[in-house]
Amino acid sequence: MGTLATFFRRSDFFPVVDVFTQRASETKQQERAQARTAADQFKLRALPNDDVYFYVKRIDNSRVVRQADPQVKGQCWSAIGATCVLAVLASSVMAPKLGSVLAGYKIQQLRQEQVTLQEEKRSLEVDEAMLMNPARLHELAGVQKLNRPGAGQVVHLQPKSDNAFAAVVRLDGLKAR
């Protein structure tokens, strides 16, 4: 496909030429020559780069293989090594800070556990106080028949010693302390 400039440069473009083409061949040539000279009067000068034609060739690089560079492999390994060294340095710099942060979390967790255990201890002390209430213990002793021994139920084993132990004998025949 031509450019617009080459399309307008064609001398047979004008409609006058189409009229003359229907006539006889000798008159056609003469009239074409006259039409060309008439068209040349109004002909514009050439546009810049009108004679330049750019041909675009499709290039397929799918089969092209890059030539191996022996230095690239060494450069890659040195970059990997440098990255590893930087990672070790960064982790060694950040390790103490991370340790202190984790220790802070542990301290907070232990404080919360201490508060929980203190609350549990208080509730157990309240329950123990309710269970060890003298009125309740007296009531339980009556239910389980653990009343105080009477005067005739106590037998002194060693009446002469200072540390006298007494044996309590219950009426039903069982020994008690």
C-alpha cells in the first residue's frame, strides 16, 4: 500500500484521464500528454522523506539461545553468599531485641497467671473458711457421731507422768484418741 503522497503523485489520478481513456488510442496518448502537462502546472513539490520506504521485517528470536557466560555463575553465587551474610548479620542484630520482646510477653503472661492463681486462692480460702466454720464442724460431728467424750469415758494411762496421754473410750467399745 502506498502512502498518500505517492497516491497523489500518480499522473493518471485526475478525472480528465478517465474521460480520455474511452477514446481512440492515438487521441488517448495525445490527450494524456496534454493532461500531464496540465497536471504538471498544479503539481506540488515533493514532501520530505517521500522517497523513503520503511520495510518492517518480522524477526523471530524463538530459536536464538544466549551464549553462556562463565562469569555469571560466579557472580550469582557471590550475590547469594552476600545475601546470606547480610541475613545472618541482620538476625544477630535483631535477636536481642526480639528476645526482650518475647521475655516481656512471657512476663505479662506470668503476671496474668499470678492474678488468676491469687483469685483462685482467695476463692479456695473462702470455701475453706466456710467448711471450717465451728458451727458447721459441730453439725458434721453430730452427723458422724463424733461427739466429745464424757467424764467417765476418759482413762488416764500414766497418771504420774507430766506428759500424760489419755485414752478415750467410747461407749460403743471403740477406742478413740
